[in-house]
Amino acid sequence: MPDNEASKILFIINPSSGTNKTDWKQEIINVFEDKHQPYEIFELTGKDDKPAIKNKIAEYKPYKIIAVGGDGTVKMLAEELLHTEMVLGILPAGSANGMATELGIKNEPQEALNVIVTGNIKKIDVLKLNEDNLCIHLSDMGLNALLVHYFEESNQRGMFGYAKVAFKVFRKKRLMRLNIQVNGENISRTAYLFVLEKAKPYGT
């Protein structure tokens, strides 16, 4: 890849994603230190991340932006890059990594980084919800949305973190009444969970 402005890569690492067993920063350095490839690593702090990302992109002007985190990190960056010419890549550093699984990106760091270097660029469809929310993997209401809410509030990551808050979710579960219009047909249902899904895997 030529060493020029059009090939710059910006890795955006979310340190709070997943269980942090992989030192993604070091893995990135190991792969790119001998390559003639301009890149930078930017770590999120959990405070004012969106404006910080916007400022960093405007300053560095990368061609590829790589989300090093879970599905939440991927979604946040996808919303930032919508309607731009920049390419979004994923290094699966989250707890579930649903979108990376759907795209066939392996959890093994070297294999995932190889996709960043040699992988094909493809467009994907997105769903827009309530004007400013983007769905690139799945969006839901009910049980799973409540689980994710409690999970994000907790300080426990990984599958154990999900299992721990699951008991709290089941204690607070409530039925929803849904009215859905699809192709001119009205559908009424009661459910604990409603999902708009763009991918085959759901959770783990």
C-alpha cells in the first residue's frame, strides 16, 4: 500500500470493550511497524467520545477507520462515517462481536488485522431508526435491550457480565403490546422481545 495521504488508517480503540485479554494496541504496532503504511492509534476515554472522534477524524483525515471494540463501538463509528467516503473496519475486541461474526472476521488478532490490510471493501445496508439512530447489525426492544442497558451500567465485561445481569432482567421482564405495519398489513402481537435484525447471528 503506498505511503500517502489516501492510505492513512486510524485505529480507534475502546479500552472498556470486552475483557481486554488482548493488547490490541501492541498487536497493531507489531503488524504495522515494518510496513510503509501511515497509521495512528486513538484511544477513547469514555468521556465526550463522540466529539473527540469527530475532531480526530477532521485532524488526521484517514481513509480507513478501524473500530477496535464491540458492536457499540462499531455502531458509534458507523454513525459518524455515514455518507462519507471513509471505510469502516472492525477488530473484534468486544464481548459478543456480533457484527464481526456476521462478516466472518476472526477473533484471533493476526487474522483480524490481515483483513484490515488485504480484505475487500464492500458496501452494506443500514436501517435508520428515529431519524438519528443507525442499525447495522440488530436493534431491539424488550428483554435484550434491557439486558444491554444493565450490562453497560455494570463494571463486569465478558460473557460472565451478561450472565450476571440476565437474572436482573428476567425479574423485571414485562410484556409489550406491538402494532406493526408491514407491506400494508397490520400485525398485533404481545411479546417480551422485538428485534429488527440484519444479520444471521443473534447474541452468542
